[in-house]
Amino acid sequence: MNTKVIDLSKTLKPYSNKWIVLDSETMKVVAAEKDANKALEIAKKRGINNPVLTRVPQHYGTYIL
């Protein structure tokens, strides 16, 4: 199994306490909202076919997705 490690610690900092949607190919944030459904809706409108939805904790240290 091939595991890819991506450090998103600096990328996720501004999204504290929100639901984010990542593009599964680029792992870039394409939507961020307090409501998960709204974040997914925005991502779909932006053409993201295989979104990765996760919640960024308010105070996080190491966060493994």
C-alpha cells in the first residue's frame, strides 16, 4: 500500500471550527462552511466530483485525515 503524506497544518489554520471540502486529487480546500451540507453543495457547484469532507477542530494539534 502506498501512503501519501500531506501536511495541511498551515492550510487548515484559517478554517478552525468549520467543515471543509477538499478536492480529492489536489487536496486543496474548495469550500468551507459552518454547515457540512452547505460546504458540499458549494463544492458540487464548483465541479468537485469526489469531495473529501472533514471538520477542522477549533483547537487542533496533529490532525490525521
